[in-house]
Amino acid sequence: MYNARAYSAASATSPLASTTVARRDPTEHDVQIEILFCGICHSDLHQVRSEWSGIRTVYPCVPGHEIVGRVTGVGPAVTKFKPGDIAAVGCMVDSDGTCPECRAGLEQFCPNMVLTYNSPDKHLGGVTYGGYSDSVVVDERFVLRVPSNLNLAGAAPLLCAGITTYSPVRRWGVTKGRKVGVVGLGGLGHMGVKFAHALGAHVVVFTHSLNKKEDAFRFGADEVVVSRNADEMKKHTGSFDFILDTVSAEHDINAYIQLLRRDGNITLVGAPGKPLAVSAFGLLLGRRNLSGSLIGGIPETQEMLDFCGAHHIIADVEIIPIQKVNEAYERLLKSDVKYRFSIDMASLKSE
Amino acid sequence: MYNARAYSAASATSPLASTTVARRDPTEHDVQIEILFCGICHSDLHQVRSEWSGIRTVYPCVPGHEIVGRVTGVGPAVTKFKPGDIAAVGCMVDSDGTCPECRAGLEQFCPNMVLTYNSPDKHLGGVTYGGYSDSVVVDERFVLRVPSNLNLAGAAPLLCAGITTYSPVRRWGVTKGRKVGVVGLGGLGHMGVKFAHALGAHVVVFTHSLNKKEDAFRFGADEVVVSRNADEMKKHTGSFDFILDTVSAEHDINAYIQLLRRDGNITLVGAPGKPLAVSAFGLLLGRRNLSGSLIGGIPETQEMLDFCGAHHIIADVEIIPIQKVNEAYERLLKSDVKYRFSIDMASLKSE
């Protein structure tokens, strides 16, 4: 056991502050990683502030599940990694490995899955601590390889924002010849646009206002539609094969369901706090589908990272020192980030 | 042109009453049918009483789209039918035949589809008149063959209640080894149970009360769950491959979404007037799907009828004379029918 530097929250109303947390020494199958960058996901903020009903936050809470770093040690049974390798960890650090979900490579649905932070830690007791830290120890099954051509600050958000959008985009057959919508151009949405574009689809971005229009085109959008403009929306009625809805604020999903063609699918990856009001007629007429998607399994996460390597895809990030994390949270609440914060963990050394 | 006897409503508040309506003489591709039985669908009542926002009812209105009868005449180009054949007509009587939906055999999504009643009639002007009548003339493309072993009174409801439930049950892969739920045991639900059972699935019926329990087992249910009983519902969490939701009254769909396993689908065939409150978390966790389905195309309707012939499936009907149609509507509002009314059109001769 050793102490790692970290930033933690002491309560739902405390700012994040410098601390140390215990990490286990690598066991047989473990990989020890010096964290270089960690993305800030909106989930971090929700969890730290205990805003999710039904999921109790245990304090101190060290958030962070978009982790990239350098391997500093491996257990004797580790085969995939050696010290010096660049490695990544996402939202999960363990699962039972034996249930049907695990066997299907869909560890995110394993009933015994362990989240990267705020999940019971079977090694040290207490809960798991996330990536706002200089070091982490993770079972190699949950450690990913990062293609060498990717910028590491921009690669960190791939571990959540990336896989969360990549998985449904692949699942619903986004490819050349398909018309694909992306609702919302934030941390998730901008990744969705990049993936759908890289896969050859015709990509339409729906946004509240036009101030992100140029960025949308830069990410690969073919069209940008202002969602408030009913006439502009109407032109697209019944024309989309797939829509990725990344908005977690309340919004009228029926306006997007109408835009799907027959058998089209709209998948939610954001989770609005209040139930969505869904008109049954919108689903009946056109035999349309509304789905949800939750990150992705480990095999698909590796596939996504390899895809990003092949297509030179990273997130657009604003790199911040850990000392600015509380300020970053406030800006996140105002959607004032293009398009993900990535914490440079070197800044933690000066604490 | 000739006069057919019929029952029509003169306004949204008028009872249905005896009348005559003009029918065209069979043109080249038309089949003339003496109607023997016509099922009563809840849609008939909604349309007659002008209860659907966005769909204006034109009066006089002759409802009825669950039609079986005997061919009395055919146009010179008709190849599929000859006088004396037993034939059926469902919710549609025409479509453009050239659009992608028609070419896919999904005429129900054709932008130029003509409903069996209350749709513009391109032959005679005005609107189409439905099956509460002693005769109808329909393009042979929209006339179905009825297997000779089926009781005709019980076969009539197959044309709407049957295909509406058969189509999603087939589309979502209901078969042996799958666990399938049917929510609501009315005209649609009881057909859903029969189809899912005939396809070999393990069928669970969800109902408000237990007074239909014996019927549910008779239709092929393996289990009956009282949906008010939270404990009983909870036992089925995460276990269903597919759920057919036939309830058009307001209800908590999240309680059923929770029962789906990973990648499970719940399909709506009833259309609640108010939007459904759908929790995004229920869809995200388990990557579940909520869909709609709308009747079925002509090829699938014929497939369904042939399936019913092979499996000896008909609707459970209460046969009434047309003179009792207004009373039947009142009973329909109280769900006081087991499980579909079928009008014996011979009764119209005595008007």
C-alpha cells in the first residue's frame, strides 16, 4: 500500500482539495499507472455533489474516469503491459468476469461491475478512488492500450465521452450513405460528430444556437440545424436513419423522433433528471425506436481507441492544472468549455 | 355505382344508424365483396366520435376495418380472386404502389396510403366507407385470402388486432426460448398472447386484475402477473426479451422497461393520448429499446392469416347483430368484451 496524491471532495458542498489516498501495491494481475491526464466528465460533478438519486456518494470522493498515463509497474501475471507503456482506464476497474454480460464483453452491464470511483473497493475496503490523482492501480483486464499517435491530453476523454458515443454509433450501423443527427454539441456530442463523420455518414448537428456552427463543421458536420427553428427542423422530417441524443437537460425529444425515417433509431446517452415526455404516435408512425446506451464494454473501448488511432481522432480539450478544477466545474455548469477539460496531472506535483 | 346498406354516424355525437352508401362498380383490378363479418376496433369508436386530434372525421362516417366476406364479383384484370372465394380487407384499401415503403411491402407507411374509412376516395370523391356494410369494393392488391379452416366471425379481428400484434412479435424475434410479456389483455393483447405462444415463447401476461387469469392461460400464457403488485413485478426485473404493450390508457411504462433484459425491446401498439413519461435511466441501464409498431404491410398480413390457418388461431369474439353496435360501443368503453365484438352482417338484411 502506498499514498497517492489526489484531489477529493469532503462533502457534497465542499470544493475539491488536495489530499492523499491509499492505493494498493500491484497484485498479480495489476497494472500501476502514473496518471498523466484525466478528463472532466459531467458525471464527476454530479457524483461529487451527490446529485444522483439512488447513488450515495461516499466521502472523501476522488472523481475521474477518463484516465491516460504511463505504466510504472506490473504484477507478475500481467502480459499486456510493461513499464513505460502508455495506458488508459475508463469508467470501470473490475467485474466478475464470469456472468453472461462479461462473457459477451459487455462488462458495463455486469451486476458486479466496479466503477472507477465511488464503488466498493474489494482490495482496500472503502470505495474506489478515481483519476484526479497522480497514480492508480487497476486489474489489467480494465487497462486499455493507447495508440502512439494520439495526443494524450485529447485522448483522455475518449475513455468516457468517446466510448459513450462510439458504442451506439456502431451499434446502430452508422456508415456511408446513412443520415445521422447529433443533438447537442458538448463533450459527448462533439465526439459523436467526429465518429459519424469518420464512418462516412452524412452528419447533421442540432444545436440551440449558432455560436458553435464553425466548430461543428470542423468536427465533420455536413449540416447544422438550429433546433429552435421549427421550419428548419420540419425540412428534415422522416429523413434520419439514426440520431444520437447527447443532451441531459430537459428537451422535447418528440421533435427529434419526428425526424427519423421508418425504422429509424434515436439513442439517448445523456440522462435527463426528469422523465422524457414521449408521444406514442411518434413511435407508431414510422415504427421508430428510442433506445439508451451506456458507455461500452472493454473490447469495444479498445476497438474505439484503435479506431481513433487509425482516424487521428481525439477530443478537443482545454488543458487545465488540477488547481483550476473547481473553477472548471463552475464553467461546466454554464457549458463554457470547448469541448472537454483535460487535467494535466503534472500540476499535482506542485501540491 | 350501386347502393350498399351500411351503418353510419351523422356526427361526432350521433349514434350509428342504418343508411345506404354508394359503392363503385368493380373496375379492372377491383374485387367486390359481400361482407359477412366485421370486427369492432376501438379505433372505430375514436374515429366516429372524432376523438383524434389532427384527424378530422368526415360525416357520414361508416367505420369498420376488420372485414371478412365472400367475393361476389371481380374486375377483368383480377387474378387472385374469383366469385365465391372467402376474402378479407383490413385497415388499408389503396397506396401508391411505387414508393420505397410500398416496394418494401410496408404499405402502412406509404405517404399516399388510403385507409378503409374516412380517407379521400379517389374513385367516387368524398371519403372511403368501411366495413359496417353489406358490401365493399377494393383493389385486389388490398384483398387478403382467408384460410378455409378459420371461423369467419373470429377471423375478422385478425385484420387489425391480429396484424397489429403479429407484426411486432415477428419483428422482434419472438420464438422458442424467449421470454415475452404482453401488457393488457384486451382485443390486441389476447391476440399477442396467442401469437407469442404459437411461436413457442414463454409468455407472461400483465393485467390489472385477476378476473381474466383463466382466459390468459387458455390463450397460452405461462404466467400471469398482476401489475399493481410491485413485489410480483420486481421478481421479473431484467428478464424479458420482448414486451408487447397493448395498453392505450395512461400507464407507467418505466415499470415494464425495468423488466427488460439487456438489449430488450418494448413495443407500443396502443397509443395513449397523453405523452408517456419515460425515464432515460431505464433505457440507458440495459441498453433497452422502446419502439412503436403500426398494423403491418399487405404481405405480412397475408403471412399472418396463413400462420393463423396453420396454427388454428382466431380471435375470441362476441358476435352481435349490427343493431347492437351502439350498445357495443358503450361496453367497449368499459372493456366489457371478451375479447372483440364481431358484427354478423346478415343482420343488416333485416334493416
